[in-house]
Amino acid sequence: MQTASKKVINGWAMYDWANSVYNLVITTTFFPIYFTSATHSAETGDNVSFFGKYFVNSALYDYAMAAAFILAALLSPILSSIADTRGNKKRYLMLFTWLGGLSCIALYNFRGGNVEYGIIFFILATLGYCGGLVFYNSYLPELAAVEDRDRISAKGFAMGYIGSVILQLIGFVLVAVKPFGLSDGDAVRLTFLLTGIWWIGFAQITFLRLPASKGTIQEHKAGALTEGFHELKKVYAQVKTMPVLKNFLRGFFFYSMGVQTVMMAATIFGSQELHLPSTNLIVAVVAIQVVAILGAWGMAKLSGKFGNLPVLMVVIVLWIGICLAGYRMQTANDFYMLAVAVGLVMGGVQSLSRSTYAKLMPETEDTTSFFSYYDVVEKLSITVGLTTFGYIHELTGSMRNSVLALIVFFVIGLIWLLSAQKKQKSLAAQS
């Protein structure tokens, strides 16, 4: 196949520019910091009531995000299979974009006392983000030739990091300057509003430029759900016969538990364990995003020279070192130095994981259904990772122990990647 035109590729990458602001502003910096601060009280401390049951506020945040990911994992296989059979993946991408963007806008009215309101719209925003990704990612093998997938995947992530940093800086200025007589809380909540507007607004460029997809079934002899389940069974049968892809997905499941959890819990860790001011945390996260751009491009270059799986394995070893350093860190400078290290490997592991999967999957018209497997594996891994992180924190009273426990996930992921590489070499020798 031939790679699509530059205009189409840029339109595809623009969705990363549009939706990555959610991942940075809502899940990584402003919302977790605001949530833990707004729900803290003199009477109950960090314990908050959620529909009558009390939780540590940071653990409730982890559980809410895990709930959103499990919902996305349950919905996306069915919706993606329907999208393949009916040829309407762009419509689903638009649906989840509006759900996520409007939910971010709704968070403007979350003031701390209305915990249930905040959690519900946070879950809906996360669901919009997660649900849209599977349809967005599935365009990669349709638009890019195999030899271009690492580069184009890295371009998407780089665009996302750049766009999110711009909005992050706008939010930082709002919080620091507080124009128009805004309070601290008003300035932060305004960033939630801007996130939703940014996400929906820039996504329109993607919707205009992405080509319409064709359904894999021309004559529909059954309902959409029935055909969707049939599509899932067909893809699952193919995955079972592909040992390299299967072992890669197993490794991806385990190392994603660690990667995503570290990224999503970093600011809360800095706030509660090291007591860093929110402005310092925001600056650190901006630095992570800037460095991640270099990481994404650098890993794409290295994969072209050494291969995807060997580079991924080196990155996983670096993540293990980051977890050990995170457990031992004591000062603000430790946090900042580790933030730079996280940025370098964060961009690389995300971009390279997506393009590796796109390379290993077969040539097929069922791209959305195949990427739903990737999406489900990632969402389930995040669910397990966040739940484990929150539970260990509540059980031991320290997030340091939670960070240390993530090493187990990285080690298991590394073992499965080694197995995938072994299978890959064995098959290459036989051909």
C-alpha cells in the first residue's frame, strides 16, 4: 500500500493535537491537583464521601479512572466491530469526541463539595477520550505503509505533546496571573472549560480530512450487534494464530499497567508525598511533555535501526529504574530529574507500542476491530494498574509502596516481549 497524502496524515495527527489536552490537563495536572485540594476538609482530611461510602480522595480518583477504562474496554470491541461492518468509524470518533469535550466543559461546575457530580463527569470525559482512541488509532494501518508507521505514529504523539503543552501554558498563566479577578479555583476550572473547547474545535480538522471508511459487509443479513460479535470472533481467531502478535499483546498488557499508572499518578505523588506546590508540579509536567517529543522521535529512529521489540525492551528496563528511583526520591530536585527521565521514555513507549502493533497485525479491512483488541488490552491493564496502585496506597498509607509494586508488572511485560522476539526470530529462520 501507499502512504496517504501529507494533508490526510496531518489531519489524522491533528486529532492527537486535539485530544491530548485531556490527557495532560484533566488526568495529569490540573484536575488531580484540584480534585485532591478541593475535596480536602478540616473535618475529614483527605477522606471524602462518595454516595455514602468514604474513600481517600486520591484513591477515589484512581478508582474513578479505572471505572472509566473498564467501561471503555467493554464498549469498544462491540462498537469497533460494528464500525468495521458498517463503515462508520468516523461517526463513532465524532461521538466520543463530543462526549469527552462536553464532559470537560461540565467540570467547570465542579467545586469540591459536589463530589458525585465531579466524579461522574470525570468518568464520562475519560470514556470519551478512551472510546475515541480506538477509532483514531485504527486509521494508522489504513493511512500509512508499513515502513512509515513508526514515523507517522511518532508524528501523532509529537503533535499531541506540542498541543497539550500550549494549552497547559495557557492554564498556567491563568492560575499564576488570575486575570479578571479570578480566584485560584475559578482559574483552574476555566482550564477544564478550555480543554473541552480545544478538543472539540481542533478535532473538526480531523473529521474534515479523514477519508470515509468502507464497511466490510456490503449486504447486511443480521443486526448491527450480531454482525459486530461475528466480526470480533473472526479477529480473535486470527490473533490466536499469530504467536508474535499474541505475545506482544501479553507483554503490552503488563508493561502498560506500569507506564500509564506512573503517568497518571505522578502529580498526586509529587503533591502528597513530596508536598510540592501546584505551580512546581505544572512546570514539571510541561517539561515532561517537551522531552516526550524528543523521546517519540528518537525511539522511532532507533526502531528503524535496531527493530521495534529490542528498543521496547530497553525502554522497559529504563522504566524499572524509574520506579526504583521513584520509591527512593526525597527532594523536589529528585522529582524534577525523574520527570525528565519519564518524559524521554514516555513518548517513546507510547508511540512505539502503537506502531509495533500496527506492523505486527495482518493486512486486513478489519482495522478497527484489530485495534479494539489493542485498546481493550491497554484499558484493562490501566484498570488493573490504577486499582492496584490505589489499593496499596490505602492499605499501606504510602504511594511509595505502590510505585515499588509496579516493578512486578514491568518485569512480567519484559519477559513476554523476550518471548515475542524469540518467536519472531524463529519464524524468520523458517521462512
